[in-house]
Amino acid sequence: MVVKQAREAARLWMVEEASGIRGFCGAYTAGSTNWLPDDADLTTASDLDIMVVLADQNQVGGRT
């Protein structure tokens, strides 16, 4: 998988899953993949970090 595909998978996850969390404000990628070009290969040991932003800092994860 290349970085562009991983970013698209993360975007779809955000739309389909994270956006259903109560207080969801947005999400962004973090970590080393932010500095990689779209066509860079990701190894099977790589990941793409996603930070989910919620309106209530005391909220524990959960779906509405």
C-alpha cells in the first residue's frame, strides 16, 4: 500500500466511523506519514496515526 491509499482509507474511516462519536469535531493525521510523499510505500509494520478531536475533553470514547 502507498501513503495515498492509506490516507484515503483513514479518510473513509473518519467519515464512516469517527464522525458518529458524540462530540466529534474533526480528525487529522499525525506522525511520520505526514512527511512522506503520496507514492511512498508503507511497509506492513507501518501505520497511519489519526487524532480524533472531540468537543468534550473529559469524554470517554463511545458512539451515540
